[in-house]
Amino acid sequence: DTEVTQTPKHLVMGMTNKKSLKCEQHMGHRAMYWYKQKAKKPPELMFVYSYEKLSINESVPSRFSPECPNSSLLNLHLHALQPEDSALYLCASSRDGSGQETQYFGPGTRLLVL
Amino acid sequence: KNEVEQSPQNLTAQEGEFITINCSYSVGISALHWLQQHPGGGIVSLFMLSSGKKKHGRLIATINIQEKHSSLHITASHPRDSAVYICAARTGGSRLTFGEGTQLTVNP
């Protein structure tokens, strides 16, 4: 099983809403990533978890709050987002984040903030 | 100047043509990745290279470490190859630096 799953596929939310994005993998990977991708742009790294600990936070605003409850799950909690946060949010995982390894990407959640 | 640059930005080909997409990088890397992204959004990892050449089906990826350059070739292109192709350099630990992507359209 080389699949990374993400739910929901699409999400529309208002600026006062609280919602969560979910990512799951069962490949035994110990590194998980959140990326944000705007239209016609490459992905931008947001967060990296390694062995369930936050190892990289790319100066992401606090309205985005990641959580890694166990080695298979990664959540991104959203609160008080702005319309400019509308984007495709991609999750990825890799063996342990330490070296030459492939990152496996999920299909993404397309988020629209109204 | 981006640390990872791709060319061309857009490429249109006829079915059956041989296609080359180029990637140049200006930083030290431990590996170079080629990714494919279809319009639906999902990204598929095609290759990870640190030296030489890799082949998978009709796809070939090469890297020249001295010249800091990598190429992705598609032989006998097909409309289903239409996608955005992204090169990404592993510059330190788990961090990837992405190129801007090449939009490939293969017409029947």
C-alpha cells in the first residue's frame, strides 16, 4: 500500500469557521508533510513532522495548526482563515525525512475560503 | 533567481514526439526528484536521482552533478502524458525546493 489519503477532497468555509483537514498513510512512514499550492505555482512547504514531532514550521500563520496524533495520521486545523488561504493543501509522507527518500503525496484537499 | 529553474514553462507536442524537460539548480543537493501533477491535483513521484540515469517505461531521467542539470525525457509521447512536470531538489534533510513546473500538453 503506497497510498496517502486525504479528506475531505473539497472544503468551502467561511472566515469564522473552524475546520480540519485529515491525512492518513499506512506505509510505516515516520515523516509527514503539509504543503500549500496556489494555482499554477509549485507546492510550498508548511510543516514537517518527524517521528510525531514538529520538525519544520515554515513561518506559517497561527490560524493553521498542525497535529500528528500518531505515526499514521496528520491533521491540519483551520481557524479564522482569509480568502487568500484558498488553495490546494497537499499532504505527503516519506520513510523518516532524513535522507534520500521518495515523498508520497496525497490527492489534496481543495479549500475555498469565502 | 530561483534556486531551481525549469524550462520550458509550457510545452505542446504531437502524439509520438520525443519530449525533453530541463531542470537546473544552483544549490548543493543530495537528490533531485521529478514529479508529475495531473489537473486533479494529485502528485506522483516519478524519479529520485542522485547520479546517472534512471528509466521507467517511456520515461528517462538523467542528472549531471558537475553541471547541476537534470533532464526528463518522454519517448513516444501520448495524450495521457499531459500534466505538469515538476523538478524538486532535496537541499537539506527533508526539505524540497521546487521548480516552477512545466505544463506539457500532448495532442492526438
